Amino acid sequence: MIEILTSFLVVAGAMLVCAGSFGVARFKDYFERVHAAGLPATLGLSLLLIASSIHLSAHLGELFLKPIVVVAILFLTVPLGTEMLARAGYITNVKPAHEYARDDAEEQRELEHKEPVE
């Protein structure tokens, strides 16, 4: 039963990581690529780490929590890093593929932005 569960988690995690890498390759916008790199890769890697924790705990006969600690660190750092990358792209005026429907930081745009980056 443990092998079936870990196999399912490994396959699901690998599929999410592959989906994120295809998104990075296929999307044409910087902001879409940052999103594609952050979200599926975090979830996919978390599934892989949980699978390794379950597998090692079952085969070693004791609770193995180091991968779970790494998952917690991932969930704390990756969203922040993704948001900082997107903010850096916005501040340096990286042009999106299409115009924003709504821009909440329009007032600060004239103050902070430099010349457009192509």
C-alpha cells in the first residue's frame, strides 16, 4: 500500500513540475513565466518530498521528517520570491503581452518606473 501511495505522489509531483516547465517554455510574457515557474514547481516538489518522507519512514521503521521541513521552508520562501520577481519586473517596466485590466499601482507608476525594458 505504501508503494502505491508513494508512486502516485511521485507521478503527480513529476507531472506538476513538467507542467511548470512547459509553462515557462510556452508562455510569452515575463509575468506569466514567473507564475508558471513558481506555483506548479512548488506543489510538484512538495509532493515529491512528501513521497520521499513516506517511503523512507516506511522502510527505515521510524518517522523521517526532514523532507517535511523542506516543504515548510518551500511554502514560506517560494511565494515571496515569486512575488519579488514579479514586482521587480513591474518596477523596471517590463512590458506585459497584453494590457492590464486594472492597475492598482497606477499612481506610483510615474514615480518609480524607469525606461521600458524590451
